[in-house]
Amino acid sequence: MSAISGLGLAVLTLFWLDHQKSQADTPVPTAQPISQQVTQVLVNALPIALLNGLSGEAQSAAAQICIPTASLAQASTSAAPVAAGTIAASAAIGQAIGRMNLELAPRAVPIPWPQIHAQAQLAQVPVIMYHDILAEKEVFFDVLPEELEQDFELIHSSGLTPVSLDQLVNHLRTGTPLPDKPVLLTFDDGYAGHYTYVYPLLKRYGYPATFSVFTGKLDGDIVGRSTLTWDQVQQMATDPLVTIAAHSVTHPRDLRLLTDEELHREVFESKRLVEEKIGQPVRYFTYPEGKYDERVAKVVAEAGYLAALTMDDVDERFAGASENLLAIARFGQSRLEDVIEDAWGGPPVAIEPGHFDFGSNVGLHRFTLDDIPLFLVTGGVPTTIHADSRYQVSEIIANTEAVAAVDGAFFSLKYLDSNTMIGPIFSQSTGEFVPGNKGENPLLKGRPLVLISPDKVEFVPFDPDQHNTLAGIQAEVPDVTNAFVAAAWLVKDSQPREAHMFGNLFDFDAERHRAFWGIDQAGRPVIGVSNDRVSSMHLGTLLSQLGLRDAVMLDSGASTSLAYKGESLMRYTPRPVPHVVALLPPQPDCLPLASSNVPAQR
């Protein structure tokens, strides 16, 4: 704990006190109890951001941080009413951690500029583009103040984490993961509403944002809609939440049509003028109307910008799918609700192999890699349910606490309604250990035996002579709560498995729908499916790229099924199954404890 106590907690405390003081008179939207907010910030933000730059020993210690809500209850109840500014304070703590992450990440090695790192290409970071905020709309993409506030509340309630442009560019250059469900907010053209409406909301919520200004408007040379003043821009620029980007001098509709001399002036002179006015380096450029080509990008690079923002109404992409750092793609503000569910900060940083995190929130992520659609659900507390017959996965978890579940171990097809499994089974839902068939068990030798306990998961080679009794599996993991035999490792010790490692497993090299579960590099449980046909080796490679430390294949083919929040995510009706691997929500006190009362079905 010393690394965190000496650095992280000190900074957290300072930012908390500072924002409590500075925001004391600001109304807070739907404020949570202080205990919940502090716990959320310490548990979620620290492992994601601070740990990236700490040594293995420090990571291991810091990753165990957990503030039981019970120990904060007195602070919560004694602060009546809830102190104003706690949401902003929590967000500011997260942003402080994010900024420290830029400085404390020795593992982050940039690739040649302006390329985008392969790990960042796997992430799904939406950059949201706003223009004017005003009381009465003049064009369809104008936003009313109340609509903007609704967007901010949606960001807050959906668990999105706004990040700065500095954080995004660092992520794109180095592959360093961003906080969970990141989003970048950008506001173009320097309208008066950016100071009147946007800036107060940023301070209220503690959200960072980027403002792109073109100097001719602020100088009064270009008359039209309302405009920021240089005094307002200077004030905003002093706030760590605000990044000012250059947006040209005159906002020409298409930089590609300018002469070399005109283009040079728009790009170079806007940088010089903005830097002169705000007294800070300007590192980013935003193309007017998103239009650029190789010549324009070359001039932007020559001017010394680190990155540039673009836009394309017919080709909106996540940041990692951009061509390079000089063409970071964005979504129009009307797409905010569409991209929330898919926002993802990238594969997690590898922590100590023995570290497990059962305290993260459960979330769904969709990916398409090598044209293979993958659904992964990450976080929560892993458990299993052994039902009394065969049902759809969504039916099995219908009356439980489970947020999500995937079909589990192999089962006997001899009877249509049988719940007889292949191999030994021990489920927390029944509390009963059922030995495997002694005639079948030898055929499973060497396959992964999954052992789940309240604070860890072990995958060990199945030994039919040692692991067919409760005492035998308890010899491996004394406090085991769930056990079953999976089909094969897809990823082991962070490495995808090669063809010869699957032995005589039936159809391992065939392209089929496949189900899997495992542990990612951050120690979080992951369940998922391929929503198209894929071989075992190919799937293992994809899961390794997505940051899985260990992954095993579950019953697949027609049984492949994933349910999330009560709904099946499959495009077909899967075969009913008697067994699932489920993810429960993390416990309120954030200790990595699995629930002990998941009922058997029916």
C-alpha cells in the first residue's frame, strides 16, 4: 500500500478537498451518497489509471485497495445534506489520476508518429462533436441548453468517463488503456454558448472537453453568430478541464482548395495567434468541416501539431479506427446514445498473474476482429448455475441476481431433459458435488478443470484419479465454490494456443460458433461468444489480443449462448443447456466475494 498511500491517496485527498471548497455552492445533479462516490472512484479509477505506471510490487499492493462502504457510512450520514460538488470532485479525482497516468507509465512506448498503436485500434473511444449551444435552434445540429444538460446527465448515469484530448492522444500513441467507457467531448467554432452553457456544466460535473476556435471570429473579422471573447477563452484555458485547439484563421469550407500560401497561413497563423492569446502551447488542430488531404495534413504536421480532429457525416468512427493521429474521427452529438454501450478503453494492463478483481461493474462489449463478431461481458463475480433440467440461458438466470451468463460445461445428450454433465460438477447454486462418469472421465484427462473460489479462479489440468471427489478439488483450492471441466484452453498465460495443443479434441479446428470464459489481464472475469463461426486457434488469438490472461472453451456449436440483462444476444435459438457460467454484480462493500445463494432453477 505504500506506493498508493504516498502518492495516489495524497493526490486524491487534495483534489477532493479542493473541489469540495471550490464547488461548495454549486447544485449537484442526482448526487449519490459520498460513500458510494468515493468507493467508486477509489476502486474503479485507481486500478485503471494509476496502476499503469507502477512497478509490479506496487501494482499488486495498489490493486487490493477497497474501501468498504460500511466504514464510510458515518461520513455519509453525518454530511447532511450531501456536500455540493461531490460528483465534480469524484470526476476531478479521476481526471487527476488520468493525468498522472501520462507521467507514470514507463511501459507505454509510442510507435512512430502519427501512427495509431495496435492496442488502441482495439479500443472503442467515441469522440463527440458539438457546435453551437443556444436557446433557439437555427440549424438541425444546434443544441439547446437543456439538451446539453440531458447529455451530461446521460454520460453520468451511463458510467461514461470523459477524458481529455491529451489522454486520448497518449492512448492512441502508446496503447495505454483509458478508463472504463471513455468519451471525449469537443466543441467547435467558439460560440458564446460554449462559455455561457458548456463551461459551467464542465465545472459542475468535472468533465474535460476540447474547444476549437478560429481566430478571425474572435478578432471580430468574421461576423455571424455569437462568439466567445478572447478574455473568456483565456479564462477557460487556465482550467485543467479545458483544452484549446486551433481551428484555422477564417474557417474556410475546404482547406484542400487553398493555395499553399493560404493553407500555410490558416494552419500556422492560427496556432501562433491562439498561443499568443492564451499563453500556452496549442498542440491540436481541427479541420474546418473535417476536410483535409495528404497535403493539408502535411502542413498541419509541419506546423508542430501533435494531432488533428476531423469529421465525416457518412463515415463516423471510433478514435482507434482513425487513419492516424492527424485525422482523429468523431461522431456527431446526435450519436451519443448510440455509442454509449460500445465505449471501451482498450485491453487492460497486465497486472500480477495472481491478481483477481471481482469488484468491477459488469459491462457488455461488442467487437469485430478479422470479420468475426465477438460479444464479451466483463466484470462482476463469477459463479455457476447447475439447473435441474435444460433451458435457455436467459431462462436459467431469470430469477437470480446474475447480470449475464454463458452456456457452460458439456452435458450428456442421452436424454432430452437430463442435467447430467460430462465430468465432475460442483455448483454454488446447489451446493452439491456430482462426480463424473468413471467411464468418461479418462477421456477428459488434461482438459482445464475450472475452480472458482470467493477470491480467485484456477485452471488446472484435470486428473480423473484426483479430481473426481470434493476432497480432491479442495486439495487444489480449499475454499472452492464452483468446479467443472471445460473443453480446452484457448489462451493460457496470455498466449493463444496452437493447433497441436488441442490434442484429440473433436472439431477444434472447425469453424463453429464458440462460447468461452476466462480472466483478463486486470484479473476480471470475462464470458462471451463468437457470433459467427471461428476455429479454436483463431478465437484464442483474438481473445489474447483483447487482453485475456486465460480463457477456456465451453460447450459450443448449437449450444453457444450468451444472455445479458435477461435477453439472449444470439441471432438464433440455441440448444437448451443445464449449466451456465454467470456473472453477479459486485458486492456493495466491493470485497471480492462470490454470492452464496444463487438458486438452482425450478
